[in-house]
Amino acid sequence: MTSCGAAAPAPPEIPEAPAATEPPAATEPAIAPQEFSSPTLPPTSTEVPSFSTPAAPTISPIQTETALPTLDLPTELANPPALLAWDGEPTYPGDSQPGFAFRVQYDPELWGVTTDNFGFPALAHRGIPDCQIVPFVGRGLPASVTVDHDFRRIDGVEYEVNTAYLNGVPQFVTYLGGDFNIYTGFEVSFKEQADLCIADAEAVLGTLTSIPISQATPIP
């Protein structure tokens, strides 16, 4: 057959499969995996931590009222007059005329002129412990104290009467009054037999009048 015709055509070449290529490189830089480290724990300790304990507050004991000493009273007179005079300077000199003193009269069998535990002149009751009359000028009071205000005429003398209460119990009574020459104040205090103390004190305060200071009886 090779001698009778043309040569047979060569078989077609089968193209080779293209070699596998790697994908194109990423345009963004590769991110390295992040490394994590375990937190370092403090070593286990069996010791209990110590804390500074604040000092306990100092609590003062409840203040109890200290009993004041009994006032010294003058010896009763053998044959006392019915009334004796107790004179003094008005406690409100700005509202009084210069040159005048107050005078009240008291039964010497019931009262005695003395000084209180603070050194001020006082009339002390002979039969009622801690019942006394002292000159008074207005002052502040604790919030726990309530005061009843009143205006009364006591044997012809006009008084502003103020009764102080603590927990509903009367503690003392103040009297503010005078005449055209003086304006003065008194405090009546007590621990017991309040009604009797007040009644006897008002018998004294009802005699209030003013006198020239030159006629005032010196306080012993």
C-alpha cells in the first residue's frame, strides 16, 4: 500500500494539558495567627489577708443630772417680822429707769435670802427642797424643751409667765414684769411639790415694786 498511494497523514497531536498553576497571590498581606498567653495567676496562699479594723467609737455614758448641793439658809429669826424685803438690780436695765432697784417682800418663816449654786442671789424655800426664786434674764433653751406663754396679773403686778416643760413635766417658770420704773425677771425652779412651790413664790412676786437704789437693802 505504501507503494500505490500517498503516505497516510500523521495522526493529530493531542495538546498536553496545561500544568496546574497556583492561585494568584492575595493582594492583602496574610494575617499571622494571634498568639494568646495564659494569664499569670498569683501563687496560692493560705495566709488570710489582714485588714485594719477601725476603732470602735467611744460612747459616752448617758449624762445623768448631778444633784446640786443644798443651799445654805440663814438661821430663822427668833421673832421675825411678818415680811422682809429682798432688793436687787433689775435684770433688764435697758428697759428700766436708772437709779431704781426692785423690791419684793417674803415671809421669813417660809423663805431665806441666800446665794444659789452659781453665786447669784436667791430666795430659797425653807420647807420645799430645791424650790427657789432667782433673778432671771431671757436665754435660749434646748429644742427638747417646750414653753407655754401666758400673761397674768398677780396681786396687781402684770407678768409675762413662761412655763418650761421637758417630756410634759414642768421644769421651771419665769416671770417678767415691773412698773413704770423697772422691768425685771424672776425664775422659780423646783424638783418636787411644783404646785406648792409656785403658789408660795407667786405670793412673793405679787409684792414687786420699785424703790430708789439708795433705799435698797444690801444683800448679805
